[in-house]
Amino acid sequence: MAVGLVGTFVPLLPGLLLVWVAAVGYGMVAGFGTEGWIAMTFITVLLVAGTIAKLVVSKRRASAAGATRSSVAVAGVAAIIGFFLIPVVGLPVGGVAGLLVMEHRRTRDWSVAWRSTKSAVIGFGIGTLLELGAGLAMVACWAAWVLVGN
């Protein structure tokens, strides 16, 4: 579950899905029982809601600033490349640089490109915080299941 929570910040890790799989694994070992099925229902709803919230908020914020899908896609690829080229900070540096370059290529104006890049980064940050919140709520549901079930 801890790796899943870290995964809410690292795009290469399926954060909420890892938390959900850990909860299912616990249920398979300890037994689900009534409390387990109730907890897994809440955990599954939080998985879906957190994933949708991150995607919707990030996309809406980027779209509202004028960033295109192709710019955001290139930013994602640049973030992955940056992750491998520059240890620790390469992921955000690559993503921001990729989006900024693509937006400048599209608009031919650095200030417009920076505004849309900044807005998209803020949207991604808000989406990440929403996903982290959902992950923490999933862990809390699991913890309640463990405490009540024992």
C-alpha cells in the first residue's frame, strides 16, 4: 500500500491500483467476511473516483489553458525520458520541458506557451493531490477493516 501511495506521485507506478491489489491480497489471506466486503466496496469506489478525478481535473485544467492532447502526450513521453536521463528530478523537468516546447511550437509565443504549461502543471498537481487523498482514504478503509475484523 505504501508503494501504491508513492505511485500517486510517480506516473510509472499505478498508485491506486496497487493499493487496491494490496487490499484484495489481504482479503485473500485473512478472509473477507462481511467487514471485508464492505471495506472492499468502499476501496473500489475510491479507486474509481480517485482515478477519474485525477484524469478529469488534469485534462480540464490543461484544456482550459489551451494545451492540446498532442502537447500533453509529448509531455508524458518527455517526462518518462527525463526520468531515465536525470535521476530524481528528470520526471517533472522532462514533462514541463516537453509541454513548454510543444506549446511554443504550436503558438510561436513563449509567454502563451508558459501560461498553458503552468496551468497544466497546476492541474496535474491538483489531480495528484486528489489521487493521493483517495489513496489515503483507501488505506484508512483497509485499516478500519483490519481493526474491526480482528
